[in-house]
Amino acid sequence: MTKARQPLGQRPALLTMSHVEKTFNGNVVALRNMNLTVNEGDFVSLLGPSGCGKSTALRLISNLAHPTSGNIRWAGGQGADDLGIVFQEPTLMPWATVAQNVWLPFRLRGKSYNDVKDDILEALRLVGLEKFLTAYPRELSGGMKMRVSIARAMVTKPRLILMDEPFAALDEITRFKLNNDLLELKEKIGCTVIFVTHSVFESVFLSDRIIVMAARPGRVIHELEVATPYPRHEDFRTSAEYAGYTRQASEALHDAMGEAA
Amino acid sequence: MSIADPAPPMIDAEEAARARRARINRIAKWTLPSLVLVLSVLSWHLYVTIAEVPHYVLPGPVHVAQSLAEDWSVLWPALLITGRLTLLALIMAVLGGVALAVAFTQSKWAEMSFFPYAVILQVTPVIAIAPLLQIYVDSAFLAALLCAWIVAFFPILSNTTIGLKSADRNLEDLFTIYGATRWQRLRHLAAPSALPFFLGGLKIAGGLALIGAVVAEFVIGRAGTGLGLASTLLEASYRFNFGRLYAALILISLMGVVIFAVMSIISHLALHKWHESALKRES
């Protein structure tokens, strides 16, 4: 199932945002002239301070909101199972078991549990929770809940997974562990990820492209490339290379803050 | 936790004291209220006997128990009538309240148009509506039923309406992304989110249905309901038959307790697996 990732620049485009603007109430510019091409296999991080429009961008991509002007196009059109999403909170249904929660995307398409049982098991195995099928969310730790949420997002094998600061509320030990696991997962299922974060360290560790955004009005001001090849492991965190990239990203972020001020 | 050599359980003085307190609490929870009951019945009996209070002023507990046994042939059918009235009103309140709540959450226009009138119906004292119902509704039983229903249905309506709207916003978004239909949204998201609210409303409505039934029997009287417990009570008071009056009162009160207990059990069964309110706090 592992798909070899092609080098940046040779990947076919998956999603193109061109001249996308979003204005709330006619005067609050949440996003100004955003142009972004996400390629198949990219791990793109949107990095920026609060109010820079990164969450707005995710809402536009997921069709929960519509651009005031500009457009967002999927290469080959968007299929029903093409998008998965992970929110900052695990967002599980407390009344449903772990297996039922992961079943949800299929269930809403009218697929019975038995038809997709194998996919559900496979997704839970990938996040290491195959033994918790019948557990209720309240019985799980914060990190485990987030894993269920990730399993739900990838159970349909989507082409694109959106993640909106998914690990921001977790403790650092759990966050590092989930960062490692997320990279491993991505290699296994070969999907594309857009990851919203305000952590420089997280964005460098995870992504091969970092889009730095500034606030008021929300806009893209830099794009960084993290050329370190995957798989990346724990030792990458302490390497000089990593330190170099985080410095670059921090400086870009400073720029973003400076411009905003 | 896995420790190399399994040590015997370590119970220090504090833990032992905690366990002892827990045990005492468990026993006291039942014995103390029982003791209070026994003591108050006893002092009631002693007061009536020693002060020689005539039974048409305050019957002693023995006299009430006698009435309860002797008048059972009157009280039991009365209990069935009041019970049926209460239960029917409650069932109608659940059906009507839930249906209206669903309609309100499906259509903003329906809510804007009708919610104020549901409130007016609720805040108007039922005792003031009952005589009107008696005039306009031919069947007196139906009038009594309507009366009990009006009181019971509002908590179900308002709680269920709030509950249906209380679904997690991110889950709402998730359902949108996965293209859920209106029905799927109601069935898989709004309804389970509303369940704890609905059950809270049901507990209140159960008690109110009984109150509504009693008020209806008082106002509309035996013509409406046959001779229910409340009508029996009223009649007994006219005849200074205080033994029967107290017996009827005790039965009404017992009915209220049973309704509350049944609602609590239903609520526990529905929620104990997942809802915070039904979980035991870890020590």
C-alpha cells in the first residue's frame, strides 16, 4: 500500500486555490488573495498567528464556507470519499462506541457496518486501537480519542485529509508520539495532508511545505520547503538540520507578526 | 500497574477510615430515612392517643391503616382511574412534546410562529383553564386528560427543543462534510444529543402529569374521570371521613414516588453507558 513519494515539483496537482478571498460581514477580510496548489502526496502546514485565516482556509477547502471571490478546484473533481477532516477536539459522538464512530463516514453514505467492517478494523489497527472497538470515548485518554478521530478521517481512504490544530490540546509527550505516528500513517496510506498549526516545531517536523500566513488581513506571506526526506524519526528532532529549518520558519513567522503589527 | 513481586494490598489508616465511612454511609442512606418515618408515625400515634384527638379532626395512623384496608374496594378502582389518566396524559405529552420540538428545530418559521403560544399555554394556571375545558369539551374524561396534558407537555417540549439544538458544532460540520441528509442528522446527531435533556424533561413531566390529573379531578370531578383518587379524597373531606381522606392522600403520594422511580430507572438505562450525569465519580 506504501506509495513512493515523488520529489516536490514532480507531483501532480490535487487541489488549486486561485485568488481566493473571504470577507465576513462585508468588511472583515479573513483571507486575501490566497493562491495555493496542493500536490498529491504533499504534507502542507499552514503556519501563522491567530486570525491569519488558516482555519478559514480549511473551512473553504472543506466546503463548509464559500469564497467571496476566487475559486477552489480539485483535479478531476471532488469525489464523495475524497475528504477527511480532524478538528482540534476529537469530536467523537459520546453515545457511540469507537467502532461506531469510525463507521460514521460510511454510515452517512448508507453503507452497513458489515460491508465496511474490514475497513474500520484496518483504520483502527493503523492507529493502534484495534482492541478498543467496543469502548466508549469517555473511557479513552485524550491521545486515544484523537487517534480514533484520525482513524475516522482516513477510513474512507480520502485523497486529502485536513487537520485543524489536532494536537494543540495534548501534552507534549503525547503530541510528539502522535506526530511520529501521523508521519508513519501518511506513508502507509499515501494521502495528502493540509495541517493547520501555530507551532513552528510541529510544522517543520511534519511537513515538506510550510505556508506562513499573516493576520489582518489573513494572507500568505512565505512558503518554505523542508527538504529532509521521509521517513523522519525522533532523531530528526535533535538534528542540526531541524534546528536550521525551525530558525527559518521562526524568522518567517516573525515577519508575519511584524507585518501584522 | 505491574510490579515485580505482588505485594499484599496496602491499606493504611486513612484508607481504612475511608472504607469504614463508605460502609456507614451505605447503611445510613436507608436506615436513617426509615427511622425518621417510624419515629414520626409513632409520635403521630402517641399524640392522637394521649391528646384524645377525635378522628374527624386528625385520624391516627392505625385508623388510616384500617381505612386503607376496609376501603380498598373503593380506593383500588380509584387508583386505577387516576393512574390511567396520569399515564395517558404523560404518553400524550411525550408524543406531542417531542413531535413539536422536532418540528420547531426543523423549521425556524414554525418555532417563531408557535413557541410563544406554547409558553402562554404553560404559564396560564391550569386550574383556570379547567372549567373552560369542561364547558367546551363534551367528554369530561377528555377534558380531564387535556388538562393533565397541558401541564405535562411543556417541560418535554422545552427540554427536547434545547436538546435537539445542543449538538456539538464540530460534529455538525462533520455531518455536513460527509453529506448527511436531514433525516440522518436528526437520527444520528440531534436525537442522541437531545436524549439527556429529554429524559430530564420526562422526570419533571411525570410529576406534573399526576398534579394535572389531580387538579382535573378536583375541578371537573367524578363526572369526568369516574371516581379517581383525588375525587375520592374530596368527597371524603365533605363527609368528614378523614381516615379515607388520608388513605387516598397516601396513595396519591405513593403514585408520585413510583412515577419518579420509574423515570429515574429509564433515564439510568438510557444514559449509563456514556453520559456524565449517569457516571459514578472515581473515588
